[in-house]
Amino acid sequence: MSKPLPCTERLIDLPLSKLHVMEAGAGPLLIMLPATISEVDDYVSLVRFMGQWFHVVFFELPGHGLSTPFPEKFSSFKVAELVEQLVDALGYDRFNLMGFSFGGILAMRAFFRLFQRIDRLILNAPCLGHRSLTLAPRRKKLVLRINHFLDRPTLHRLFCSLAHNRATLPVLVKFLGTVGRLERTLPLKEKLSRVRPTTLAVLNAQVEEILTTEFEVKPLKFDTRCYFNMSVHDPLLQFEVTYAILQAHFSNITTQRLTYPFHQPPQPFTFDELNRDFWETVDGFIR
């Protein structure tokens, strides 16, 4: 069994944000795009695992962790522009792209902007727009209305005060889980206890995109190699709908159907678990 690679962290000044990045490995560049409310600590094992094939660069989204917010409102289009700035700053012409959950929307936006420079697209349980959600149409509308109402700086500050209060935090977690049908494996208490107003503003924008995004289908399919893995029992996203969306855009898809009862594991997979369960599949796709 190979040993975990060392990870390094640094800040990179870009026109749109000062990014907090974590890197590992050598070889072709792999930009790793995160899910909502993600920080570097959540991705150490995955960065080390993929670093066995690539020079992996993971970054905290603007407004999260140590990354500074966008000067304007957060959007997946801005993230696509940011990815281009990051790749150029790192000195690469070509690269590979990976996204998990909401990172699926981000990866697709970046792919459409930069597809001529991308060798592989890797999507792990990707959210690819509102059609893939398991939420009923009526609940989608409800969540969208609540999200619009909460998208105010004063409410962001109030939300943070409630989230940072031990007495009110459990009530907040229960409310979010009920309204948004969030799975219980999500570490909401841990995340919300240190959430900031800037992160909440980004989260509002992300929820808006999750509930409204639908990617335009081009006349010709892309022949870029696309690797797609997702659980057929994902409680938040529909496997077949997600797969159909990808089939509308890509002609070369390698698919791995998983059977996990969750969208996001209760704890991040360890380096050893990733090697045990995914080494053969990823190595075959990469080669």
C-alpha cells in the first residue's frame, strides 16, 4: 500500500480572489472543485489519493475558509473565470478538472469555458442542475422562496449569531434539514458553528443555482473523456437523470455505479479506503 503524499497550502493572488489552495502530487494538473461549505481539511484524503496520478490543486471557494470573496456576487460563471486565472497563474496550458456535488455545476461551467484546454472531466456525485434533484417541484419552489428571503446581509448576520450559539444551533440544524431535506450524514453542526456572513452569501447564490440551473445542450457532443461515479441510492440526486444529462453533452463517459446509502459520507473517506475501493477504477480511467 502506498504512503499518503504530503500536502502543502498557500495563498495565490488572482484578479478575482486571493485563493487558499492545497496541493499534492506531481504530473498533469488536476483542478479539484469543492461542494458547498467546503474547506481544505475536508479534502486532504482525496487530494492525496488523486495526487498519485496528478499535480492536484484544491481551493476553497471565494468567501469560504481563507479565500477572499468575489468583489461581486458569487456565481458559477465567476468560478469558471477564476479557474482559468488559476491555471494560467500555475503556468499550465492544459489540465484536468474534477468536481463533487455542487462542484459538478462549477466543473461544467469551467468546462464550457475552457474545454479546448481540458483533457479529462471527473465528476463525483455531481449536481448538474435542478432536474437531477430528488426534491418534489412544490418543495423546490418553497426552498427557492425561503432562499430569496434569507439572501440579505442583516439576516446573514442574524443566522451567524444563531449558528454560533450552542442553545440555538440544534434548532437551526433541524430546520435546515427539514426544509432542504438535507441528509443526516452532513456535518451541519460542525460547519455552521464557524460559518461567516460571507459564506452565507455564497451559499444563497449556490442554492439559487442548484434550484434553477439547466445547461444548454450543444449541437455536437464533446469527445473529452468524462468519468462519472455516483450512488444509485443517492438521497439528494437522481442517478438516471444525472447520467442522462451527461449523455446529452459527452460521447465518451466512463461510469461507476456505487451503492452507498448517502450523498456525502458521514466522514471523508480515508486515503487507505480510497485506495482500496477506487484505485483500480481510477487507474484504468487515467491510463
